[in-house]
Amino acid sequence: MASEATTSTTRNTPANHARMGDETIGHGNSPAAWTCVLIMLAGAAVASFAYILASTEGNHDFGTLLFWAGIAVMFVGLLVGFVMRRMGYGVGGSKLKNNGH
């Protein structure tokens, strides 16, 4: 029990927090990731709207078609993110300047 208290007190020092902040995790902070997520959010919004539209009387066929179009847009967003990452716009990519953040 005493070792747990010692570990928790040394873990919360300013030096340890600074060192944790310097660690590069590498998920999400790139143009490729932002583009992928924004396109996929637009596809999810279209699919969500279409789901409700398909539930109303007389709009089943159009709503179903629009739903699958939204799902397709989500896959396009995934593909665009992958292609942009391969082009060097991902985390640590060759086309991004490293400004230390």
C-alpha cells in the first residue's frame, strides 16, 4: 500500500507532466485526418436524415437510396483520408512542416 502512495505522488510531478506532453501520440492532428472526419460526418448526417425520411409515408424508396448514398460518402471520406495520408498529409507526413507542436 505504501508503494502505491509513493508511485502516485511521483507520477504527478510537473516534470512528469511535461514529459508526457512531449510524447507524440500521433492520432488525428493532420489535414488527412481532419478531411476524412469532415467528409464522414457529412455522410453520416445525410444517412441520418435519410433514415428519418425513409420512415415517413411515401418516401421509403427515395429515403433508402439517400441513406445508402450517405453510407457511400462515408466510405469516400475514408478513402480520401487514406490517399491524403499516402500523399504525405498524415501525421508526420513529408508535406507537413514540423513546427514543434
